[in-house]
Amino acid sequence: MDLALLRTFVTVHRAGSFTRAAALLGLSQPAVTSQIRTLERQLGRPLFLRQARGVTPTSIGDELAHKAAPHLDALVEIAESGLEEDSSLRTLHLAGPPEFTAKRALPVLTELAGDDGLGFALRASFGTAEETLEGLAAGHHDLAISTLRPRGALLSATALCDEEHVLIAAPRWAGQIGPGALRRTGAALLEQVPVIEVHESLPFVSRYWASVFDSRPVSPGTVIVPDLRAVLACAAAGAGLAVLPRYLCTAALEREEVIILYEPTVPPLRTYFLAARTGTLAMPHIARAHERLQQAATDWC
């Protein structure tokens, strides 16, 4: 069986679309379609069900991908490592959300990078949960940190840690929206307070309101910046309230640049998952990084 056909098949399976697979492989969509049809003729069985948006693997397609993908990944790894000047130093490609990856994961992994002959070169990229998992499935990353648990047999995931979210603002807001007042009036007191968020949809604030106040936020976002660290800076400057991970606010809380406006009995949590392609944890540098992140996460919870 032609390995090129298998590579195309695995890419389509991971991407869920002929169009996305063609972009990843640098081929035209007709070429990808032709290769899949050739492979299906060789096997005598359909591998995908064509749908309006993308494709869905058949049971035979899932079984073939589960068996073939780890071996293809291993062959790619061998080829890439053979091109490196120092084949003993592998490269680990990590993807995740920018704030959590920068604050938590990278300091841990840089301790391992290039040390004692057992380390690795490190490359990091940032993206949304969907982007990082799609990149992992396509082979662009070795490990991905995501708030979504991947589905299917091609990606495996381990719960890494839970992230607590807190409602914060600059101290000057305390007199108007202190904890006591919020307990008496609930979220209504916050309707006139400016909101700082990472997106117009208010993902952090909406999740907090639903969990703590059993309602939806009324105020639109006043300041929208696509980075939680920038959200914290704006909150400390007095621009309004924000919902942020507690770990990200710890130093600012200790310096009293921001305060927690409300401490619910059960704080909202979000789980992070550490994902890898099935079979790749057999590679020593990926396994070592995976294990180190899991060890470090016991202190993050």
C-alpha cells in the first residue's frame, strides 16, 4: 500500500475535511479526493461518509486511522530527527492558550530543554482550544493544552488541573460593589459597571454569571482585549470589572492593585486537558514533557 495514500487518509481523518486536509498537505482538493478514492478502491470499502460540511469516517476508516496514524507519526519523527545536526536533541512542539502556557507550562518545560543530554529543543505556539487540537491532530504540535477534551481515538487527553475564576476590579469600586452588597442584591448591582473581556461574547463573564448568579450579564463589554493579561492590566487601571483565573491575579491581589468583589461558596472552575496524538507518548522527549507537566500540575490545582 502506498504510504502517500495513507498519509493523505490520516490527514483527512484528523482534519475532518478534504479542503482542510488539502491545505495542510499542500495539495489541491481534487488530488486529495482522488487519493482517497484510490485507497478506498484498493481496500474495497468506503472510508468516509461525505456530508455537507466535511466528512465523517466510517467504522473501517476509524479502525484504519487508529492502526496507521501512530506508525506514520513515528516515521515522520524519524525522518525529521535524521535531518537535525544533533540527532540527540529532539524538538518538542507545544501549543496552548497564551496566558496559561506562558505562566504555567513554559517555565516548567524550559527546565528540561537541552539539559543533561536528555532534554529537547522547545517550540511553542498559542491559539484557541479548537485551533490547538486541530493543529495537534494535523501533526503540527506534539502536545496541546486545551480547555476542550478531544473526541475520537486519534487523540488522547489527561485532565491536567482545574482553574478557579474570580470576579475582580480595582479597589476604587469596592465601596459600590463590595461583597456584602452583592450578597444582598446579586448581579443587579453590577449592571452599570463597565466590563472588561477578551471577546464581544463575554465568555468569562457569562460563564461566571451563569454559575454564580444563575443569570446572564446585562452590561456589554466596554473594553475588549484578546489577552487575559491585558484584561488584568485594564482592571487594575480602574476600567471596570473582569473575571479572570485566580492564578493570573495572585500577584496583583497581593499588591492590592485589584480586589476580589465576591467569593461564592462554590467558585466557577474550568478544566485544562493535556492532549497528545495516540502512540506518540512512546517517544521519549514527548513522554518526558508530558510527565513533567502532570507532575507540576499537582501544585497548580
